[in-house]
Amino acid sequence: MSQYNDRVERQRQKIAAEDWAAKVKAIHAHSLGSMYYDTRPEDTEDGKSVLDVEYNSGRIERTLDSGEKFIFTNYELKGEELISAFSQNN
């Protein structure tokens, strides 16, 4: 049975990394149109503000004043990159 120890440990790391990825890293309420991830600068035109929630995975969820939500996933970590980032931060 010991031949499976590495696989079992890797699966534990993967599950832990996925749990960690879903946790909030930062919350930013702003009216800036120059965020590095922002592909929707129209959301903050004319001083309108938004609420951006960044998760440990890199996923960013934007909420507009109207309650409408958008998700930026350009920099979202997955697979081995996610496990590596989790290992570095824990």
C-alpha cells in the first residue's frame, strides 16, 4: 500500500489548494479605470465606483453599483500553478 502514498499526498495538496483558492485575498472598492486586470474601464467612467474582490486563485469578481457582476479570470491559477502558489503561501 505504501506505493500510493505519493498519490494520496498529492491529492491532499490539490484539495487543500482548491479550498485556499476560493478564499478572499483582497477587497478593493474604487473608481479607477487603470487596474492591471481591468478589461472593462467603462465600469468606472464618470466617477462610477465598483467593488472588486480578488481570490487567492487570482480570480477577480467585480460588482457594479447596480448589483451586476463580472468575473476576470485572465490570471486565474489552475492545476500545478495553483498547487505551487498554495505551497509557497502555506
